[in-house]
Amino acid sequence: MNNFKQIIKQLHTFLLLWSTQSFSSLGSSMTGFALILWSYEQHGSALLTSFLSICTYAPYVLHSIFAGTLSDKWNKKVTMLLCDGMAALTTIVVLYLLNTHQLQLWHLYVVNSVNGIMNALQQPASDVTITLLTPRELYQQVSSLRSFSDSLITVLVPVIASSLYAFLGLRAVIAFDLITFMTAWLTLIFLIQIPALESTKNEAAETFWQSTKQGLLFLKTHRGILDLILFLAMINLAASMYQAALPALLLSRKGGGETVLGLVNACCGLANLAGSVYLLFSKPPKSRIAVICNTLLFSMMSENLILALGTEPWMWCLGAILGWICIPIMNTNLDVVLRSSIPAAIQGRVYSARNTLQFFTIPLGYFLGGYLVDWVFEPFMAAQSEGLLVQLFGSGKGSGAALLFLMIAILGIVTCLIFRHDRYIWQLEKTE
């Protein structure tokens, strides 16, 4: 009990920031979920809906390489406040367009693009802030708490957002989002003090471009971290194709629908939650790299195969649970490896370079997922009247998305097996 009280005392500021920011993330995620439902209802296209995510991630990736330099030089608290404030302003714009009956899909593309840029600036500032507020020996506990909140949000979003959207409409979801924003914003203004990082004379004299290159140069001279990032980039390609194809699969298949989509997303969150709770009480593993590689292999193999071949909601839910229960374990071990291997003074720049390299495949994956469903696999399966493919994936709308999930499973498995034999990645265990 004394040890627990000591930990709480050490993490007091972090816990306050984490809880309020997580509450704000719940509201933002609910709005994003509701807008996906609105978009699919308006157009019924996986590709057009996936462009919502593409417009978020593409600007995020393009600006991340520069955002880390600004994050390291700017005041972390001011950066987070400005970025959160701009995100709230875009939400107010959506609410205004909705109330005046002018809201169109292209408006959401613009709004998501602005939010992508804000996220690029905010995330490295937030990541470095976590490092500054956390003792090194508590990295795993902090990462576990962040996984826990992310998992809880994943559970709550489809339930609360679907209910509010169905009974009160999109306006109610946006109103809740703005309430959560104000809670987090005011807490950050008045109750959170973030320690400042002292820069050396050389760092202070560096130009913007010299500072920007520091993140890339660090990755160039630390091959293990670079290869680990490229590994995650390939996994993100498969995962974003999954995200783009999942609504098309579950909203189109016999026995599917909005309720089933929400149920499967809730199962993803519950599985994440279970993995996060396990982490809160587990000891550090003997090999963090082995955990990262093995959990990703299991997730890629289990969920995508079950979604591809499953025909009932309970099977899709089982796939979601198996696919996501290990993700918090992977994320926590990855976070500890990176925080332990990258100096805090340049974490913003390195994390931003990481974000560009690791996440550039996400908009590509969303585009490929939507395009392949609408223009390749659905027409291909529609032309099949009988044979093995029809026996495996069925017929009618949604069978093409099921076939795509088999391709995603193969991509994920091959990626994990290749990078599992990368000797540079395994050398990170000595550094950590």
C-alpha cells in the first residue's frame, strides 16, 4: 500500500493530464465514429468513407517530419492548448454546417485535413510531456494506463456514439465532444505544470532544417529503431486496409448491420481492455522484442482469417477479440523500448520522423482498402457463380471484402515472419 501511494504521488500530474485528455479523446472519437456512419448512410461507398481517414492521416504524415522540431523548440503546454483549440473550432464548424443544412462530405475532408495537421504538432509534444512527467522506472505502468484508457474508449465509443446518433442525432454527439474538450482544456490551462527541457548552446544555435534533420540522422545511426519502425509501417498498411474494409464487410453481409459493426468494435475494445488490465499487474517480460513480434503475428493471423471465413456475428466478434487482445501488450513494450532508447531532448524530432515513416502507409492502406473493395474484389466475386471462392466467401455484397481480408492476413503474416529475423531489431534489447 505504501508503494502504491508513492507511485500515485510520483504520477499525480500525469494522472490528472491522462484522465482529462482521455475524456476529451472519448468525445473526439465519438464524433469521428458518428461521421463515418453519416458518410456511409449518405453515399454507401467504402472508398468515399475511407477518404475521411485518408484526409486525416495524409496531412499528419506530411507535416510530422517538421512538427517534431517545432515541438522540441516550442512550449509543450502552449502547443497542446493551441492544437486542441483548433480541433474544437473545426468541430464547431461542422455543427454550424449541420444546423444550416449545408454539411457535405467534402467539408469533412477539409476538417479532417486540418485536424491531421494539428495532430502532427500535438502528438510529439504530448509524447515528450509524458516522458518529462514520468520516472523512468514507471514507463511500463504509464504505458499500461494509456493502453487502458485507449481500450476503454474503444469499448465506449461504438456504444455511446451509436446510441446518441440513433436517438438524438449527430448534433448530440458533437455537443458531448465539445463538453469533453472544455474539461481537458481548462484542466491543462490551470492545473498542469510541464517541466521545461534545457537546450544546449549547439541546439539553440541550430537552424530549423538542422534540427529537423536530427531526427532522421538519429534513425540512420540507430538501425534497430529504424527497422522496428519500418516493421510497424507494414503492419499499419495491413491494419488500415482492415479498417477501410471492415464497414463494407459488416454493413453488407447477411446478418450484419450497424448494430453488428458496433458490437464488433466493442469486442475490439473489450479485448484491448483485457490486455491493458493484464499489463497493469504483470512484470516486465524477459524479451520485449519477442513480445512485439509474437503478438503482432498472432493478431494478424487470427482476426483477419476469421473475418474472411466467418459468416456469423459471433465469429466476427471472436476474431475481433483474438486480434486485439494482444495489441496493448505490443504497444506498451514498443513504447518502453522507444522511450528507453531515445534521449528526451530529441524525442520530439525522432518521434516525428518515426510518425512520418511509420504512418505514411496508413492513408495508402485506407485508399487501397476502399478501392480494392469497391472496384476489384466486389466486382470479381459478383462474377463468380460457383466454385471454391464462393464456398469460402459466399456470394453477394460483402463477399469481396471477405476475400480482401484473406489477402490482408497473408500480408500481415509474411511481414511478421520477415522482420522477426531482423538482427538489428533484436539488438535493441541490449540498449533498452
